[in-house]
Amino acid sequence: MYTSKISVSFVVAVNCFAVYNKNFLASPCLKEFHRSQILTFSGYKSASAAYNEGIRCADHDLIIFAHQDVFLPEAWFYDLERSLSYLEETDPSWGVLGCYGITENGLPRGHLYTTGWGIIGEPLSHPEEVKTLDEVLLIVKKSSGLRFDDALPHFHFYGTDICMAAAERNMKCYAVPAFLIHNTDQILFLPKDFYDCYYHIKKRWKRFLPIQTSCIKITKFDMPIYERKLREWYSRVLHSDRFARSRSENPAAHWEGLKKSHPEAVRELSLFSPKENSPAGFQDNDG
């Protein structure tokens, strides 16, 4: 197993330690990694409040904010180190990193598996610039000074918020090659909390509108909101028998099955056996 040399602080907002223990804490990449600090926060009114407290408490400059239900494969740190090495050469003042994001033109960048939807995106050969990042996993440097908006309620759009905070400081955001499993309960219909957060972000970052996110486009006249609600109404009426999928009780077994059933989709695995115990530069897989 690859032994990482970087030191990181993980920050995880937890509302169910059973889920946290079976998923994030069971991640194979953590088993041999002893240079990390893991901080959990429970009972906070919002993700932003929990994550800002995590920044305050973090011992290391590199901070990784992860959902409690993510499962990080064996060599996840190896890919992360390769990305950090790449950015050290190309953009050492980067703002926020993540595993999945959306470009200025609305194009997805990144690669992950999520319950109910399957494998999303395509493998990246190197970090690619995006406008916003999905909240499933975010990475910042404590020294960057970036913070989440304490006034943002609930647990949505905080990834968009910190990406906009980075843009305000002329710092770029990137999706990096860092495949993971998001072992979540599938959501078919968005809750009221989602729309509350949407309007908060719209008001706070109105000078950046329109803002493309991994969930929806934030616009001046909210047309994507109306379209989304119409689709949900249509689904409730005509597809009432459709049901949301639940998370796997054994993400480790699911990961092993995924490697066998979708080898082409998780082809980053071909990079997971470095000849030296240090991150290599990004190279063509055929080279």
C-alpha cells in the first residue's frame, strides 16, 4: 500500500456515527496513513459553521472536508499528491480543490461513484479548472484565509460559496483526479432547505451570476428552479412507483465489485502502483 508523505487535517460533519464508521473511517487509504488528523463535528446548525470550526482546530495547513459517507480507495492519497505536485508547478496559489466540479461553460469535470446514479464523469489526467465544486469533498489550505459563510444555513451550496470566495480573491478552483465512492442515500426530490440555500447564495454572490453548480444553475430569474420543480411534479405524478436507492451497508465490498465490473471506469487504478514512494508527474497512460 502506498505510504503518503503529506500531512492533512480531515474535517467531517457527522450526524450518524454508524454511517461515519462504516464509510469514511473504513476508507482503505486511512489504514496505513498516520500523518493525518481527523476532526468530527456534530450538532452544528450548518455545514459552514462546522467546517469553519474545523479550520480553526486544524493542526495542518492542508484541510480536507469530507462527507461522512464517502469511501476513499487504497491509493487515494497517491493521486492527491500527484495533483498537489502538478499544481505546485502550475498554480501554487490555488483556492479550492475537489473531486467533482463544473466549468464556467457548464461542463462536468471529475470522477466518482454515487448511489443510485452510478459512475459520474470521466477520469482526469491532471487537475482541471472549474467554477464550482461539489460538496462531497473539498480541499483548502488553512493559510489561504478562505472561510465558509457562517450565515449560510443548512447543508447545501457551501462548496459553491467557498469557490465564489476564492474567485473574489482571484484564486482558481480545480477538480482533481481523486476517485471516491459517495455511499449516500439517493435523493429524488430536493428539500426546502436546498432552495433556502440557493436564494442565500444568489443574494450573496449576485455579482457572479449566473453560477453553474453540480446541482443546478443559479440565475437572476431562477428559471432552472422552476424547471426543476416542474420535473419533480411530473415525476411524482407519472412515476410514483420510482424509489430512491439506499446506501450500501458494505462499501468495501461494493468497491471491490466496482473494480471488477467497471475496470474501464476506474482506470486510475493503473496508476496506483508507483515504482517509487513519491508522487510521480502526470504522464500519458500509454507512455
